[in-house]
Amino acid sequence: GSAPGESAARLADRADVRRGWGYLPDRDREAIVQGVNEEFHPRYREQIEDYYRAIAEQAEREP
């Protein structure tokens, strides 16, 4: 099983991603969609999520 706080944290992360999705340029959204089906080593999951979160946050700050 998972820790009780883990689910809440994941839900919060998903909400952040959804909020930022609309701010991403079309080319970045397309790259993410294309990459969804790619397999990656589980040990890199957190770094990959951080990368996409940073892109979304940067897009929110840009006019």
C-alpha cells in the first residue's frame, strides 16, 4: 500500500499540472503528449516530473 499523505500529494501535483497545461505552447504540449507512451526507467520518474512541472511554471510566468 501507499502512505496516506502520498495520495494527497499526488493529487496536488496533478492539479498543478492541469493548471499549467493550458499555458504551455502548442509545441511543448505536443512533445509531452508524444512522450506519454515512451517508457523510461522508474528511477528517473521524479526528475522527469520535475522537468515538465518547471516547463509549465515557466509558461505561466511568461506573458
